[in-house]
Amino acid sequence: MTADVALQSISQSFGTFRALDNIDLSFGAGEFVVLLGPSGCGKSTLLFILGGFLSPSRGTVKIGGRDMDGVAPRNRPTTTMFQDYALFPHMTLRDNVGFGLRMKGMGRAARNAKADDMLDLVGLCDKAGRKPHELSGGQRQRVALARALAVDPDVLLLDEPLGALDLKLRRQMQDELKTIQRKVGTTFVHVTHDQEEAMAIADRIVVMNHGKVEDFGVPEDIYLRPKTLFTANFMGDINRIPAELVSAQARVVHGVRPENVGLKGDIALGPARLESAAFFGTYHRCHFRSADDRSTPYVAHLALGDLPAVDAIVPLFASHVVALRETA
Amino acid sequence: MSSIERSERRTAFAFVAPALLWTLAFFLVPFGAMVLLSLAHLEGREIVQAYDLGNYIKIFTDPSLLKGIFVSLEITMTVTVISVLLAWPLAWIIATQVPARYQRLAIMLAVLPFWTSYVVRSYAWALVLGQNGVLMQWLIGIGLLDAPIQIMATRAATIIGFVHFFVMLLTLTIYANLIQLSPNYARAAADLGASGWQTLRLVILPLTLPGIMTGAFLTFVLCIGDYITPQILGGNNELSMPQLIMLQLGRRGDFPMASALSVVLMALVTLAYAATARWLKMDRV
Amino acid sequence: MRALGYIYLVAIFAFIFLPVIVLVLFSFQAGRLPVPPFDGPSLKWYAEVLNDRGLMEALRNSLFVALVSSSIALMLGFLAAQGLARVRLPGSVVMRGLLIAPMTVSYLIIALGLLSLFNGLGFRPSLWATGIGHVVINLPLCFAILFAAMGDHQKNAERAARDLGASELQVVALVTAPMLKPALLAAFFLSITFSWDEFIIAFLLTRFDVTLPVEIWSMLRSGLSPATNAIGSLVFLVSIVILIILELTVFRKSKS
């Protein structure tokens, strides 16, 4: 099952702190959406509002067209997968996964069968009789996923589900999450602060900062054509181009990614001195400083073989320059 | 083993040795001395070592002594159960219903009478529960009673005095257990469709079992070995084991019998530990 | 639900506070019996207990035993925790178990054991004998608190200090003790409280010089008196003042 989600002018204040400021977003049914931002940006608050654990100070949440105002978490077509998984330690995996079905009044035989199916989906059917403490971190994460999906939610909310895993396992679980999402077709809303994770799994990414939406779009757009300076910085390195070199407007800066700075290109950045360089396998990461009186720093990723000598002065060019708003 | 490791171990052992020696000399050896003494007999005013189990046989055949074991066990079990039943809701209310910034205050208030002296606490209950005490005067004042009823010098008084103390203790252990539970357990249960009552019964209560069992075991140990509360509040109508032990020591000077009773008391505590250890080991994630 | 919760809270707090309120209220009784009706307020019973030489002597004895036994327990417990936390010794589990064991044994049994031993050795009951007993009950407590507080970062900081040239004594004085200050204070004050309040060991192991709980016990045997309320209230007041000072200084700081 699946449903679309609409958030209409959502605001949330805690005392004088404004956690969310007039959020308008809509996600399609079956979409994998990632809420991305630094800690404290309001992404988890927004997820808790979707799940019904918080009611917003202002605004409307609609899931499948239905207004969720005053609807308790248990009555929402959402389930949440918590950051610490919140697996019940005194229950077996089967009982954990079957918990939601038991609450719906499903008989033991039927819910055990369904629980085993769900454990099968996440590749843990042989461990159904174990308890959570006997599992590794990655396995617990899968049980939590199975438990949340067992009740057939329309929308699955994931609160930094991979945050507790080490890097290698994390990358592996990303692919699994994506595969399972494709298989079940449920709308996934996934919170993370890891931009690589976001790009790897999202259909669309919402970039958030200080309780506002900075950007919303497919990963390619978010990375290559960010709308704001914050998004550009958060998604990777960005070089700011001095206003004189481009036709500048007020409150807009121009930026270029290091891989789009080179010895050829559309816009001349002028002569620059190579200060240091490091080898990164597929490219050289070079720190330049412009040789004019502005001494603007540039970071460039130069192809193997293009590396000038340190202290050499070479003409630098930029392509794919993007205009960035200074604020959202 | 490298020489660095060896010297580190030697230093470490030198650090542990004084505490070990103290425990050995003033806990283990005395305990051994007591066990030996329990195998002796009082003959006239002399203690004669016999290395037999006469005292133990007497404990389990003499009705007045055997009754002490049952009195102690009954009081302790009753106290433990009532205290858990009263303390759990209190700890839960403080942990979940009281606003976070008042919780520390609420807990400190809940255990405030800890800071009265232990002898004085039982004495204060004697004042409250006595024939002319505050409670009787109040119950007669509001017309619930015509004449005072006897609570002092009964088992009820002992139990009230004990429950008062152990409600405070259990509230602490259960509260400590409750606040270290992630709030996401309750959220996850609610999210999956559990009602408030179902969440409490199926998730929160089982998760506080370690706290309950730790507190219940402490209650058992402290309650069954306590002399003051039954002596001040319960009086001499029925004697608990500590009262019997003190009686042997005092009036009769029967040191060997007091020792044997203590060994039996110790055995009961060990049994209680064996019974709860299974739960104390409850796995947590 | 919430209203029901608060009703329960009020009811159980009433139960918890009832004896304390009665104790303090009737310490101000003017008459000879601490039972209703209340005919005070009067401070005469406070004057009486403060002028009672036996009580004041017992109070001094209690303080002495509490301070000496807690200091010894803290020192032994600290050294043992330091030793056992630092390296894996053969038999360290057994040693830990032995050090903790007295915690699960009734004070009455500890007292009786010591009495058997001291009788056998011909060692007379005294404040010193009581102090030895109090170290036995407080040592496991100090050890457990300090052992739990010694983590890996502690060990690493000590290693760093040794690496930078500190002697064993300097490591303890300049690194370990300051890092463990909250735990050390908590263990020390808990020990003081336990020793100060302990009855049965003091009762069996003292004879002429007694501690405060034993002296109060003998007051009780001559019947109910507002004097007992007064001394009880004084002890309570002092404990609360110490508790508030600790809360405002030590534990507030250690939290931040």
C-alpha cells in the first residue's frame, strides 16, 4: 500500500525556538524521499509531525488526501522506524515483527506467518526465534524495518536508520533499503545528515536548514544545480567566483564545483598559482590562489596528467557555473 | 608475559590487597567463626564445641523457633509485594507524567524521609499508629471509627513501617530503570497500534522487570534481616528471626543458637538471590 | 488519566510524609506526651536534648565513627577499584565478588560474626569495634561506586600522565582523583550516611561509649517523649541541610 503526502504551511515552535518555519512540501505515492540537513535543522521534528508524535503549531498534514489533524500515531497510515530501532528486547524477532498485527487483533498463527514472511523479505527468516540482543547492528536495523512494514503502512518514516552502522555496512544497507522500497512500493520518508546516503537512495531530496526548506528536487539537480549557497556547500565543495567575473545580481553568488574548474572552460578565472596538491586516485585535488590582487582561493579536481608543478602559475577556467541565492 | 606486564600486575595486586585483607579478616573469618559457633552448645553458662547440628535440628523442630522463620518469610513477602505494587505506579507517574524539570525534585521529595534516622522513623510510625496517635484521633474525628483499634504491636504495624521504607527504595530503583528506557519504545508500540494500557502491560512493564527484581531482592535482604522495625512496631506478640536472634543473645546468652539462626537467615537470603538472579540477568538492548 | 495520576501522587506522598510531619510537629509539643492534641509550640524539648550530656556524647561518637570508618572504606575501596580496573588480574572476578559480598549480607549477621570473632580473641566491644564493622559494610559500596566510575578514558588519561613522566603518586593525585571527584564524594557521603544511621552493629559492638542510634534506642525504652521527637527532628534537619548543600555544589557541577 502507498499514499501521497502533503505538508501545507507547517510551523513548529518550542518556546521561542522556531524549529520549523512555514514548510510546504508534497511527495508522490511510492516515492523515496530523503530529508537532508545538519543536526538541528528540523528534519526529525518534521518526521515526528508526519508520524503524529508531535502536532504542529500551525499547518496541515494530509496523507492520501486525508487531513491528519488530531489523528493519533496508531490510527495513521504511517509507521516509524526509530533511530535506536526501539526493538522490544524481551520479545523474539517473530513477536517483535508480529506486534503490530497482534494489536490489530490478528490470531497467532496468521500473524506468525506474516511475521515470517516479513523476516524473509529482510533475509532473517532463520533467526525468527532469536532475541534482539543476539543480532548485529545491521540485523537489528532489518528487523526494525520488517516490524514497521508488517502492518502494511502507506508511508514509512525512517529516522536516521543507518546512523548507528559503520560506513561499509551503511553503504550496503542503503542498497537493500532501496531494493525493498521498490519491492513493496510504500512511500518512504527517510531522514539523514549524510549527503552521500541521500544521493544514493533518494528519488527526491529535501535539503533543510534552520527549519526551512533550502532545496527540493532530484539528486542530480540538488548536486549540479543547487538553488542556494547552503545547499551547494552541504552537498560538496563549491568555489565562489568573484562578482566582477560574472554578471552579478544582488544577493546572488556564483559558484562552481571543483570538478568543473580546470585548464579549459567557459569562463576565465584568470591566472592562478598552484599552492598544494594531493592525489585522490582518480584525480588530483589542487589548491590554487588567483595571481591577481584579490588572491581568491580555488579548489580544483584536475584529471591525472593535467597536474602543473607546485608554484607554477596557470590560467584557470570554470564551466557549469551556477547562480546561488544567499538565503532560502 | 613481559616484565612490564608483570610489574603492572604486581602494582595492581598491591592496590587490591588491603581491601581484600580487610574483607577476609573482618567478614569472611568472622563468618566462619560464626558458623563454627553454630555447631557448639550452651551448657550451663559455658559454650562447649560439639561439632553437631543440634542447634539446626532444634530450629526446625522447636515450634517457637520454626514459627520465627515463617513469620519472617510472611512479613517479608507481604512487604515486598505491597511495596512493588505501590512504588511502580509512583515511579511511572514521576517518570512519564511529571514535567521533566520537576522530576528530580519529585524524586528527592519521594525519598525525603530516608534522611530521618532509621530508629527514629520506626518511632515516628509508633506515634502515628498508637492508640492515642494521630491516625486514630483523625479517624474518630471524621466519624469513621467510634473507638481506637489496635494496630500497634501487631503485624500490620510492622508491615506499614516496612512498606513506608521500601516504597521509597523501590521507587528509586524502578524510576532509574524507567528513565533509561528510550522513549521510542512507547512510541513504537503506540505507532504499531497498541493502546496506552497495552503499551504499559506488554512493553513498559516487562522492560522494568530488572529494576523491579533488583529492588525486590534488596527489599527482601534488608527486610528479613531487620530487627528495629518489628521490635518497635510489631512488639513481642510474634517474633521474627532477627528478634529471636537478639533474644538468644540477650536474655539467654545462647550464642551458638543465635549463630545457627543467623546461618539459616543467611541461607534464606541466598535462596532469594538464586530465585531472582535469573531475572537480574535479563537481557537488555 | 493525568488527573488520576496526580491523585495517586498526592495520596502516596501523604503516606510517605505522614511520619515525618508527625515527628517534627510533636517535637514542638509543650506537654509530656507527643500525641494529639498539639499544645505547643514550645522549644523546651530542644533545650533539653541539647543539654543532655549523654546524647551529645553519643552524637560526637557517631560523627567520629562515621568520619573515620568512611575515610578508611573510601581509601581501601579506591585502591581496590584502581587495582582491579587497571589490569586483568588472574582471579579478578573472584576478588570482585568477595569485595562486593558483604553488601548482600544482613548487618545483623555481620555484627554477629564480628562479635563471635572479637569474643574469641578477647577483644572488648568499643567504638573501634563498631568502626571496623562500619568499614566492612561501606567498603563494598565505595568499591562498587568507584569501580563503575572508572572507564577507559580514565585509563587512557592515566597512561598519558605516566607517559609524560608523572610518578604513580602524581598520577593518582593529579589525574585519577580529580577525574573521579564526583564518584569519590558520592561514595564518601553515602558511607557517612550509612555509618551515621547504622544501629545493629553499633548496638552489639559497643558497650559504654555508644553511638547516637543506640542512645536514641535506649531513650525509646523509657517510653514516648517529645525529647525523642526533638533529637529525631534535629538529625533530619542536619541531613537535609547537608543534602541541599551537596545538591547545589557537588552534583550540580558534576552534571554540567
